[in-house]
Amino acid sequence: MFIAFQIPFADERSFLPDLGKRLTWPTWPFPISGREFVRGFGQVRDRRRGGIENWIGEDVYCRARSAVTFDPSLDLQLLGPRLAPQRPTCVFRRLLANGGPVARLEIGLRILSRQGKWLIDGTECLELVRSCLKVSVRVPSAKNLEQAYELCCIGEPLARHYLNSSTPRVSGENSITEDWWITPGDPVLLIESRQGEVSSLPRTARFVRQLDFAEITIHHFRVEYRSRATAVWFLQIAENGDFDVVRRLRIHLLRLHAEIETLKTIFRAVIRQRLNPKTDSIQRYFQQSLRLLMHKQSHGFRQSEILRAALEWQELVSPGERETLLTKLHDIRPSHLRNIGSLTALPHLASRRPVELPQQIRDLILLGDLNMNQNITTSGIGNIVNVAEYMANVSNSVNQNVNKSQSSGEVKELIKLLMDRIATASSSVDRNIAKQMGDDVKVLSEEINRPEPRKKWYEFTLKSIKEAAEAIGEVGKPILETALRLLPILMGG
């Protein structure tokens, strides 16, 4: 199974009068491979298998290993459903741009099942999507510091990093910038499955079309996680599927998503009067973008069905904004205005709501030699009949582990206090969240008994408790306070 994750960026500096606000190198869309680079990202490289017809700038990319790092290492993180999580490997991290306002960062992950076969159903597909969005990464921030984020949340910090990396420096300092110059769009996941890997898709997945000549089936839907919408494309490939077509289709879908998200951002900038739609640069952009999006046939695929599916779950502009946009654009070329009017009306034909993914789940992260069966057996919250009884059992285990530990008295007291506060809150919160926190503190108590405790596990376990405590509001404040007291002691010891 192959998974591609993308964050698109709209670089609105392309339409500002002072082009000196952006470095002139790399010379997108035709940078010099092996010589040019993006500061804080990496060097420009040729795409090993080249680009594809009609899409400019797809034959080269910039490495992005310095911009996005996995923390903990990706081989210590797991993807997939709780009962059958798998170790992913990273195939690529890269930045691509077209020389204009469209840029995007893409991460490719591959899953090879340790059991040889890995058959998941529709519900487990949603768990796979959720686990992908929860992958833990770090992104550089100001003063060369790095901060940890879930993959679904890297849009804003990565946009700031890209802005700083592509802005000219004067006497070693960046020029003055505005955050809106580079705006992240909604992310997209593209999941390619081979025969025998997916038995069924989520019920909300919309069938788009069947490519009989290549034995590929395309589905699409949209999810919402941590108040962020993410588009999801599923490509199901038969045993004799044409993998060259799969590759071209993948590039096409990812580029199409970036084009749509950029167009949305430019529309909003025009509505908010940040950009003047009468300038020649925006007129040329509208002409090129609309030509790409409105063609019925593009790159060997029937574009209209794919575009309609992509827009069915979102709006380029809201109904109220659409009238404002068309009013502000009334002086542009009539053909452009007609096409924008048609394109912005498409979503209202069959608007659908995204599938909402719950935020509080058991993190699918395997650290060191932690027994995976432990995670599996503790994930069945549906089997818990009495939360109080469960918490009592967990408390006994935690107290036994703490009493045997060689940790300091302060650490022991804080872990016992954390367990007591979780047990107290468990009667008034969702039992899934209560069990999650109970599982976390139990594993935390086991970790302090190891000859060489793993600090990364401390960090991720306490982070999980912290997020759960924040989610339950006022009742979680004592838990949050204790976790925040405990973290620096464990990490500094």
C-alpha cells in the first residue's frame, strides 16, 4: 500500500508589484538540478521517472528532508487499524512549485505488511486515514528551533518556514514579510491499495470512475479531523493494473488538488481586497488555471468527473462570497468571468459534509521493544462494562509498578497523583477517553521500571494524557496540571 500526503501553498507574492519580495532562485519551474536549492528544505533534484505531459514543473522537485522530520523516527510509528497496525517507510519528502502561485509539499509513505497479507474494511480505512493524519513530525520555526506537530497540523508552520526560506535576506536578516503572502490550503491524502489489501471502503466514499484500460477504480471523500478538512482519494488497483497509469493519475490528482486550493486562496484575497484582479499577472493566472480545471479531458483522464468529485465536498467560495467575488471581477475578461461563475457554482449541485473523525484515540506508536499485543488488548473499550472497576484494576497495577521503581520519590508521588485524578474524573467523562488515559498512565508506570527508560515514550504518553485532559474541559484541569509537572522531571532526569 502506498500513501501520499500533500499540503498545498498559495504563494501570493506572484501578484505583488515588488517581485523582490521573493528569491529568484530556484528558477521554478525549470531550476537547475543538483545546483539550486531552497534554504531550510534541500537541493533541487530531477524526478527519477520524469514529469507528465501538460503539467509544467513536475519533472523536478526540491528535497524537503530538512523541512519535515519524523519525531520519533518513522520506524517507531505505526499506521493502520488498531488490531493490525503496520510500520511505514518514507519514500519521499519533497517541495514542488510551478513558478507562479502554486506550490506544495508532499510526503510519500509505503506500508508493507509484516504478515504478508493485510486486508482492511471500511471502518479500518478510516482508522488508517486518522493514523496518517496523526503522524508526529517536526517543522523548523524562528531562530532555527523545531516544534512537534501532527501531520495534519503542519500547514501554518510550514508556510511560515517556506516564506522565511524563500525571502531575500539583508545583512543576514530576512526582509519584512506578511503571513498571508504564503497561505496553506487543505491537505489531501491519496491511498493506493493493491488487490487483497482493502475489502471495502467507508460508506461515504463516492465512486468517481473506473479506468477499465488500466484496471483502476477511483473513489473520493473528505474527512474532518481537529477542525481541519482533508480530501482523501482511494485508488484500488487490480492485479494486472497499469502502474504507469497509476503514477500519472497520482500526479494528476495531487496537482489538481493544489490548483483548486490555490484558486480558493486567490479568490479570498480578491474578496478581501489584498489583490487587484485587474492586474495582468492575475488575469494570466485566471486564464491558465481555468483552462486546466475546465477541460473535459486532461492528461489522458476525463477531467470533468474527477473535478466534480473534488468539488462535491467543498466550496471554492461560499454562496455569499460568490456574489461579492463576481462583483469585484466584473471588469475582467468576459470569458474568464463566465468560467469562474460556472466553476464556483459546481459545489452547490451536490454538497456533502465531511466525515468527522474523533480526536481522542489511542496513539498508534510503537517505541522500542514495547509489546504490540499490549496495545491491542487494551484498545477494546467496548468490552468495558464498569469504568470504576477498570480504573481500580489500573490503579492497582500503577501502584505496584511505582512501588517497584527506582525513580525518585517526587516522580512516584506525581504518577500516583496522576492516576488518582484520572480515576476521579473517569466517572464524569466519556469512557473511551477515561480508558485512554488509564492505558497511558499504566504504560507510563511500566516505563519507569525499565533499566533505561525511553524519554520519547514519556513525551508521547504524557502528550496523549494532556490532549485528553484538554478535551474534557474543566474536569481535566487537575490531570493536565499534574501531567505538566511530571513531564519536565521525567525528560530532564
